[in-house]
Amino acid sequence: MTTPAVQHAIDAAFREEWGRILATLIRRTGDWDLAEECAQDAFTEALRRWPVDGVPQRPGAWLTTVAANRAIDRLRRGARGVELLEQVGRDPTGTPRTTMDSHESDTDQGGGIEDDRLRLIFTCCHPALSLEGRVALTLRSLAGLTTAEIAHAFLVPEATMAKRLTRTKEKIAAAGIPYRVPPAHLLPERTAGVLAVLYLMFNEGYSASAGDQLIRAPLCSEAIRLARLLAALMPDEPEALGLLALMLLQHSRRDARLDASGDIVTLEEQDRSRWDLEEIDEARALLRGALRRRAPGPYQLQAAIAACHAEAPEPAATDWPQIAALYEVLLRLTPSPVVRLNRAVALAMAEDLDAGLALVDELAEQRALSDYHLVEATRADLHRRRGDRAAAIAAYRRALDAARTEPERRFILRRLAEQNDRP
């Protein structure tokens, strides 16, 4: 029988090790589906053996060994497997040689950065794949997100996302897309996809789309680690610097975002002395370096917005007009419903509550955001600030129906109780 302690260890290993295990297996076998199945088998084996044998000292190494042994056993049973095993034996990196793009050669080293997970991201982000497929497959493979979680992040039905993932993997296999960081001259064509993957990966760690925990700290740390590698690989790419700055600014608030009970503390209510000043300083330096290149992009703009929050010593000192202006520029580059929602909040906080609320009301009618609880939560908060108690309660109730994590539900319930307790 699996004890809570063992289950916790297995869950933690999945969050922290899934991407590393899968990336290693894909490098060794060249077979995406086989790698995923064997990784899943390893966790199933952990459920069977760890309650009896105890949790190993290095869970990740244990799981990787079990998964790799399963993969080798499976490969030995088929002709293609024998071929792959022979190739691995000839290649000191353990990378099966696949069909190359016409403009990529066996000697390409991708700037000399060797990291299975970075290779995995660049493989997923090959320009032959759709942008949505690139991002979705990497989130599934590297971050271990479920199809349902990825569908929620993209605001599409789960069945649609399942088909998209299948098509993307099939295209990688059919096209023989190489598993490698491409050479320097091919990096730009994959930059947008890689940045999008890292951004969504960080966001899933920063604010989980489902479950009992709002923050998945290992996922945030892994996204930041990979963003650092990418910035080192592309030191003259301002958006890579901007994304790393954005992640650091957001991550700097991690210790203040939840209280001792694990409940959400809003930005406005956070103890700013608990923010990580070293990360904020590093991020500001990165952002200055990116902006000096005079090629502003969405990640640099979002980092500039986050910097406005980080530089305010108290909530009342926040430069909301500047934030609203930055969102206006961002909206021209990235006209998404979520950016529109954030701009509406900035306008409302810049002393124009009615204008911001009107924009949120418009967004609430859009089908793309029908399951996005933050629309109704934002609407409720603006009504609360206006003193419209009945409208705030109604919107909080709608937000509660759409909330997907327990911390979010508890926060909304707390706000509802506050409104109900008012005279």
C-alpha cells in the first residue's frame, strides 16, 4: 500500500524529473512514443516498489535507469530496435542518427551547449511544425503537463489538443526531424517557438492550471534554467533576455504570494520585504541590456510592466498610467484576450474604474474566455472597489464555478465571505 509520504515522493519526482527522463530516453531511442511509454512505466514501477523498498536516495536516477532498461528491452524485440541499439553503440553521445534537414549536418553542435532538455525544446520547435503544436508538445514532453492542462492553457477543448499532439509527433517521425540544438545560423527560425514554450512552461509553474497547488516551484526553476541556457546560446537576441528578465521578476515574488496556510496573497497585499531583491536587480540589468538593442518585443514589454511593480516600494506608488501605456503597446504586438484583460485592469487602477470595467464586461462575452475564471474574478474585484456589493458577489460566484485550483477557490470564497459580511 502506498503511504502518503511515498506518494508525495513520487509526485515530487514526476514534477521535477519527468522532462529530464523523457528527454534522455528520446535521445537514446529516437522514438517519442516509446520514450513516453517507458517513462510512464518507470513511475508505475515506482508505485509498486517504493512502498516496499523505500524511496531511493536519487529518485530521478532510479526512474531513468528503470525507464531506460524498459526501452532497451522493448527495442530488442523488433528489427528497428536492433538498428537503433547498434546506432547508439556507434555514437558516443547515445544519439540515434536520424534523417537530417537538407541544411543541417551531423557536425552541427548548436553552439556547444549540451543539454537533453534544450535539445528537446528545439526539436519540438522545428519550423516545419505549427507554432501551437510546437508549444503543446514541449509542455507535454518536457513539463509533463496533461493534455487537459495544456488544453486549458490554450483555451481549446481537450479533444482538440489531443489530436494536435498526435499530429505533431507523427510529423516529427515522418520528417525525420533531428534531435539537436541547431547551428547558430538556424536558431532565429525557431526562436519564437522556443520562447513561447519557456514562457508557458514558467506560467504553468507560476500559476498551475489545475490541482491542489498554485505554485509548482521546480517547473519555474527549470524554465529559468533553460531560459539562461537560451540567453547564453543567443546573447544578441533581445527577446531571450527579455523573457529571462520577466521570469526573474515574477519569480522574485514567490515567497510572498502565499500565506502560511497556502492561501493566495494578492500583489497589492504582499509583504514586499519578502521579494528577492537580487533577482529583481539581475532582471532589471537584463532588461536594460535588451532594450538597448532597440528591438522591443512582447517579452521585453511584459518585463518592463513587471519592473514597474517591482520598483514600487508600496502599492500606492505603482505607476499604473505607465503600466497601462505599456499594455497599449503590447496589445498592438500581441492582441490576445488575456492582454486585453490585463490592460483593462491597468486602466481601472489608473483611476478610471468605469472604463476598465466596461472593457472587462466586453471580454466576459467572448467565447474564448468563457472558462477563464480570472475574467469574472477581475470583474468582481472592480465591482468591489466601486462599492457595488451585489454585482461583486454575483461575479465572484461565477469565478468560483470556473476556478481550477484549490488555492484559487479558497481565495474566491474568502472574498465572497468578506462581501457577505459587509453591512
